[in-house]
Amino acid sequence: MQDPRKGKGGRPTKYKSEYCSRLIELCSQGLSRRALCAEIGICTDTFYEWVKTIPEFSVAYKKGEAAAAHFYESKMLDGGLS
């Protein structure tokens, strides 16, 4: 089985485990997964490949989605996104 931390052909990816906490942090501020992609210089295809093949990143993505939902729902309950 190919190591999921290596790209096609066995080449190392740009993935770093600290991206997990950064993803959650950005989402908790209301930013999207695309913000992380822009920050670290990857495309969304790479992002979703990491979600699919790197379990810790998949968990971080789910936590980030929950954090973003909490951010926006809290804003709506407080009267809007001002």
C-alpha cells in the first residue's frame, strides 16, 4: 500500500500535520477550506485527496466544518454577520 503522505509516484507531498490545527483555527473564524488551500499553496483537489487518504486530516476537516457551522450559527443568533 502506498504511503498516503506521498504523492503519486512516491513523491513527498506538501502535507504537514500542523495543517490540521490550522484548518480548524481558520474554520472557527468563519473561513473556508479554500482559505487553508490558499494559505499553504495547494489546490482543492489536493485538499480532498488528503481528506481521503490521511485520517488525521479527515478528522480535522470534520472538526473544521463543525467549527464553521458554530461560527455562522452564533453570528445569526446574535443578529447577523456584521
